[in-house]
Amino acid sequence: MDSWVDGQPGDSLSIRDRGLAYGDGLFETFAVKGGQPVLLERHLQRLAEGCRRLGIAADPELVRRELLAYAAALGEGVLKLILTRGDGLRGYAASAQALPRRILQGSPLPTYPQAYQQQGIGLFPCTTRLAEQPLLAGLKHLNRLEQVLARAEWQDAEHAEGLMLDTHGRVIEGVFSNLFLVHRGELFTADLSRCGVAGVMRAQLLEEAKALAVPVNISDISLEQFRQADEVFLCNSVYGVWPVRAFADLSWSVGPLTRKLQGIARALLEV
Amino acid sequence: MDSWVDGQPGDSLSIRDRGLAYGDGLFETFAVKGGQPVLLERHLQRLAEGCRRLGIAADPELVRRELLAYAAALGEGVLKLILTRGDGLRGYAASAQALPRRILQGSPLPTYPQAYQQQGIGLFPCTTRLAEQPLLAGLKHLNRLEQVLARAEWQDAEHAEGLMLDTHGRVIEGVFSNLFLVHRGELFTADLSRCGVAGVMRAQLLEEAKALAVPVNISDISLEQFRQADEVFLCNSVYGVWPVRAFADLSWSVGPLTRKLQGIARALLEV
């Protein structure tokens, strides 16, 4: 399906866009099912939080309207929204007149091997660390060079994702996923107040786990805690849940809580 | 003058460009004088270092040729080059086929008040801190949200620049300038191995100072050292040198080494 720029079909944008110049913007990647963006409200909530923290004056109703119209036309697939501060002149100071730009791109659902869901994935130990920047932590902003560098660390098909630590060696997330551990029946995921992207599927699964009366911990996670986990899995809003089968010298079988939450994610995402 | 995209007149680029999606690219801002980019070799050297560290396979001779041709046509002004990894599909992994994109934009020289050069500037104390990311430190890459946030901290005309510290409180640089201190006849500028942009005018002035037999220190700088400086000045490759006249409760008069280096920078930049 053709992409849209500012509500109109188009596949180009001005070279003066601050999204290009400075990564001055945000993005969201939606699964689209039956013409509807999945987990729409959670995505919009994170986007609104990003706009608030970056001071981007986007019209939330306009963004919602365009998203819904595009998703309806797309039917099934993946919808990526890029929202930038709009055009700028020279210099970091933003013009008060800048009109936030909306870019919508649709694509087919990615086709990952079935084994990723069933037997789990191999997780690559990335050496690229996440810098600690509380002002940007949690947001899905356009400054993603750390992820680009991390993803360039492996090319083999053995690894479907990579594990990223922060500069203090804490276990944070995957390159394009959030991470969960299960230890003695409790669920653990990293505190994302210093770095990382607060994924909407992560938020959804935290809520689902609470509803299942599973104790949930959002905390700093050491590599040692990670190594001692009973179950490890990744999630994002497009593929749902991938069990982690192997990491360096470690291996896990797919555990019961992983399967349970995977089923819940699948029900949300599958057509 | 019209901008160029990939060597052709144009003012738009594909929404699939990874510079937009991830800030996956670099930029350089040249002063152009008599149809020539000033400090060309230093700029190209930093750009090459950025390409090497980010793994962007740009053709250095092509970039140089386009820069020289554009500068010759521009005559006088500011030339901004944006070099991105080129178009991508979905996901952080770069395609080996991606063709690095070159964007050239010319603009008139900015007109700053004469007082900035003569009496110096007021420096705003930014609260936005620079995160420590050695993998990106020194590069002029397109992930610049920290600078966007810092520049949004002040709107008044009293402050021409802002001072940025790192997350450990070390004094690093201005939002769009490098910083120098003079203390007891020695020159100090921040070590940029954890964060900051290694400016070409900074490199030039370090060399000029050595040629003048001024002792030069590239080291961590505390706020206390900054407060005790005899002279403080900023530099970049467009305006040259601005003495710092005031910062919070502190004030300085323009010192002799600042004036000396300012004259050298002016000779390089002025028509």
C-alpha cells in the first residue's frame, strides 16, 4: 500500500525535516488486524508521552484519524508511523510555527520461521551498550544509532535477536524487543527509567501477568540474575512473544509462564 | 541556492531513508569562502572517521567532488552536508546494497550581533545532560535530541549559547560549539571520548595553540575548574570564536589568548 505523508499519498519528504536533521521525532510500529491497529490506545499513549517530553505539538486527534483511516485501507500487516517536529531552518532551536509531520508506511506482516515461536530463538550477546539518558528513556524516538550498531554485530541466522546491556552492565532489552525473565514463579523486566524503549507489548503483558496473579518486578537486572532465570522471553507488538532458547553458553526450554503469555499475545495479534 | 540530493538539484528525499528512520548518518557544516569550503580536510577527516565507526560505505571521492562543486556554485555562505546510510526496508539491519545518500544545503552566513565577537556572549546553564556513549562520542551524527532539548531550555536573547555537562557533571561543550578555558596561561578543553562532538575548529585551534607554544590540556573539566578559569571561549567552524562574558553568577572579560585565537579563526573564516 502507498505511504502517506501528512495525510496524503506520498513517498518523499522535505530535506528540511528535523526528523532527518536531528532525529527530532518519534515512531510507532503497529500490527494491523482486520483493518484495526492492535493495542492502539497503548501506542497512542506512548506517543503522547513522547510528544509531551520532547515538546512536539502534534494534534492527537489528527494522528488518530489518519492512523485509523490508513489501517482500515491496509487491512492486515504492519503500519509504521513516524511523527517528526516538522521542517526547520538551520540550528537546533525549533520554530514555533513548525507543523509536526506524519508519515505512515504499510508493509506485509514479516514472515519469521515458526520455530521462533515454538522452540524459541538464539539471542546474540551484543557488545554495544545503551547509554543512560533519563530524558529520553522509555520513548520510541528517532535517535536509534545504538540499535543500528547493535544489529550490525551479527549476520548469522542462528540469532534472531540481540541482548543489550546498559553502560553499567545491567540487562535491559533486545535490539527491537523487550525482555522478560521468570524466576521462581515471578516475572521480571528491566526498569527503563535510564535507557531502553518501554514497549506496548511489555506494558500489555505486565497487565496480563498481574491479572493472572503472577508477581511482577520492574527492577534492575544483573547478568547474573539473567543467567539464573528459569524462563527467558522477548516480546514486541508485531511478533508477540519469542521464547529465548539459547544465549552464549546457556540454554532454556520453553517454560509454562512464557507459553501462557505467548498465547495471550497471539490472540491479540493473529488474524 | 537550490539544495542537491545525490548530486542532483532537489529538495526532497525518500521516506525510507535511514537518516530519517534512525538518525543513521552524519553531517558537517562548512563555512564557504571564495567558493571553497573552509577547513575542508578536517571536515572530511571527521566524516571519514564517522563513516568508519558507523560502517557507512560512502565514496570519499564522490563526497569531496560534490562538496567542491556545490561550494564553488555557492560562493559565500554556509554549506550543510547530510550523509545517510541510504534507504532501508523495515528493521535495524542495513542492506548491503544501500547506497549512502548525500544532501547538500546552502544558506547565507548567519548574522550574529557584532557584540558576540567583541564583548562576548552570555552562556546559559543547560540542565539537559549529555549521556556517555563512547561508541558515538566525537562524531557529528544525526542523533541530536540532546541538543534539541538543551536548545529549547532558553528563548531569551541574553544567551547566545548553552553549556552542557555530561551525566557525571563534567563540563563538556556548548549546544553547537566546543568550549575552551584558559587557566594560568594554559589552554583546556574537554576530553570527548565519552560524549560530545569533536569540532573541526576545536582541532584547528588546538594546533594553532601548540604552534604558539601554549600548553594544551585535553582532559576532564569539573564545574569548579570552569568557575576558576581566567578566560572562557566557545568556537565552531561557522562563527569562529566567541568569548564567554557571563555564566550564571560569573563574569569574565575577554582575555589575551582568546583574542589571539579569535583573530586566527577570523582570518580563516572572513571574506
